[in-house]
Amino acid sequence: MATTKFYLDMRGKAKDGKGSVVIILAHNQTTTSFSTGVRLLPTQWNGSSVIKLPGKEAINAELIHKKQQIDKELALLALNDGFNSLTASQIKHEIESGKKKRHTGKSLVRDLFNEYISLGMKKNTETIYRLTLKKVLEFSGNDVSINDIDYEWLCKFDCFLAKTQCANGRSIYLRSLRAVCNYALKIEATQKYPFRLFSIKQEETKKRSVFVENLRRFRDFLTDSDNKMYRDYFFLMFYLIGINSVDLLLAKKSQVQKGRLEYIRAKTGKSYSIKIEPEAQEIINRYKGKGDYLLNAMDHCKHYQNFARQINEHLKLIGEKRVEYIHETDDLFDIPIRKVTIEPIIKGITTYYARHTWATIAHEIGIQSDTISQALGHSFGNKTTLIYIKLDQAVVDEANRKVIDYFNLTT
């Protein structure tokens, strides 16, 4: 029976004192090995996994994935007659030649995109990848092989995108293409990696934050009932540490536990637990949902995107109204036409301002950057050791209370 296991090969005299992690294949009293591309010191290996090395979790996951691929190939080969008579080296040859046969003809970018998408991703992410493929095909004029994409091709493609996209828009398409190139390299559909030298440029995202005085004026401004409801939703997001609209509008009543909103952020898949402060609870009570949903947004709209769009539209309508009369004349009459315009208190405001403004106020009142990062769900410090740290949620609760208290101050 064929078996596989990891082994740290220390043969040879490497100057750095490192050995190569290989996957040993044993069968019929013969052995061979598969390279993993991982090199380690003896102190960084415990016989089956990587230890004492930053990023070891990712490396171990990749090693396990490679071993699982080999084990899967073995299981398929074992179904064939004559498998038991093969040597380990012959099995290795069958595995490697089988991979090449499977990927012959799969070098077209269209096929690789579709295959990568089929592995599973969120609907919005899939849309981005399909739009990227569309741009690639528009640029190439026809389908293109992954092996035709090199540094020069990427530079020309970037210039093509620049005709209609800003730097951040281009970066989205280029990062999607890079992910597919990484996938092609991983499944050995190509030996080329054009992004090794190509740098994806990205502009710094414009900060969506407002001065606290302006935010208070926005809160207190007299407006009609529709605008007031959408403004309440905005401030509920603010009181809940800038929660995203999708997570708030789709939140269920069952997610409120012991005075906290427990949810998984749709964008990142991270778990959040936010204490519902009195200001937030007052708004929740005002707009309770009729059924399972926490709020009544889904009572008004079938899709949360529609309600989120309405919030952004109505937030821009909160401001001073200006009335002008434009005179149009004909042969007999001078007809005044009444024109009403609105000077918004916060120009260009959207629900994203709640998140960025919370962070800005927190920074202004002296809350530590690590606490702000924790509150927003961002990584900070050492990414590897962070998962072992039990984060103190009380620190985030205190920070949110300080931000809300500062916002509520009257001058």
C-alpha cells in the first residue's frame, strides 16, 4: 500500500544550515520524494509540521494541501490494474505526467478564470472576476493564453484600463488577474509569473470623515420624516462602530444576545460582538422589524441594497434649501419658474462615513491605534501571533462609549 509522509531532508551541506521539507512516497519497499519548496532549520520542524517560525500556519496549510493532492492522485491510480506492481518512482512519474495531461489545453485565460470562479466565491466577488475577464478579452481582441501574459502585456493592459478607470479601479481588475495567474502557476498550467516585476499602483483611499461639529449639526438639523429615518439609520451605524449596511440591515433579532449584537461581517467573514449602547438601542426600538429582522428596513424593501441606496440618497438631501426663480419669456408672458436646490450639510455623505468618522474621532480623543484597529476588525501588530491573543472586548466597549460621549458633548 502506498503511503506518504513529511520529512526534513538535511542531506548536503547548505550554508544556511537549512534542510528541505519533502513528501516521501513509499510503495513496494521503494521510496521517492516530492519537493515542497519549503526550507527550514532543524529547530523549526517537529517531524510533521513547522514550528517557531512567523507565518507557520500558512506554511503548514500549504504543506497539508500539497500532501492531500498527492494522496488524491494515489487514490485514483490505485483503481487501475497493475498499480500494486509499480515502484514509488513509477507512481511519481504517473502523477506528474497526469497533471500535465490534465492541464494541456487549459492555458486559455477564459478557461482559467471560469475554473477559478467555479472553486467557489461570493456573488459580488464573482462579478468582479467576470468583469475582469471581460476587460481582458476586450483588450486582447480575442481569447489569450496565460503564457502570452508578460510584463509588457500587463503594462499595455494597464494603459488600456486607464482610459476608463482610476488607479483604484485598475487595481481591482489587476489584482483579480493576478489571483488567476497565481492559480495557473499553482496547478502548473504555466511556468510564468508576470506579476513578479509588475507593481499594481493604488491611490490612497479618500478618508470619509467629517468634523465632529459638522456631524452634530447634521444630527440636529430639522428635516422631513423620511430624511430623519434614514439619518437615524446612519447614526445607528455610527453608534455600532461603523457597522456595514449589509450587516446591519440583514441582522436578525436572534443575533442580539445579552445586550450585544453578534454577527459575522459579510465582507471579511470575521466575527464581531458590539455592545448596544443606549443611543443605539433607542433607534433600534424606533425601527423594529415585524418579523425575524432586527430592523424594519427589510419590511420596506425586498433587497437590502435598495434600502442602502435610499439611505445614501436621503442623507444628501439634509441641508439648507435654496429657492430661485428663473424667468422665461415668450412673446406675451414673463413666466417665473421656481427652482429648489439643496446645499447639503455634508457633501457626498454615504453610510461609509459612519465607519471612518468613528475612527477619526477615536483617534482625536486619544484612543490607541491598536484599540481602533481591533474595533474596526483590522489586523495590527504581528499578524501571526495575533490569533493567539485573547482580545479584551471591554477595551473596545470603553472606546465606543468614549467616542459617543465626546460626540454628545454640547458646546
